[in-house]
Amino acid sequence: MPARRRTRPSRLHQEPEAVTWAREKAGLTKRALADMIGISEQLMGEIESGWRSATPANLIKIATALNCPIVVLERKRTAAVD
């Protein structure tokens, strides 16, 4: 059986750098934030690195825990050019 290659998701709900910035600004570690919202530290790291997309529900929990507007954490959408 061939080894499975791991690929990044084609579309993220979050801006990974914004999540990291907001967490650090709040003075929290990945573990502390993960504990606050009920996910694993590994998943938190994968969300911040862009290896996993945060579910909309988890993104709301992250924004709430960081006392941050969700729009700061959301992935910016580009307009389609006709």
C-alpha cells in the first residue's frame, strides 16, 4: 500500500497568520486556547499553520475566546474577474 501524501486544504475558512497574531496578542499559548474552545493542541497548531481548515463553529469559538471580531480571522475572499 503506497504511503498517503498529506496535502493542505484547497480552501481555508481562516487566515492562519491572523489566528496566530490574535492568539499571541491575547497572551495565550496554543494549548491554552485549544483547552478553552475544546479542541486538541495538535488541531490548533494545524489551524494556525494552514494544514487544516477551522470549521465555522470552531472559528466562532476562537474569535469569542480571543475577544476578537470573526472578520479578523476569516480568510479574505477575492472577487472573480470577468
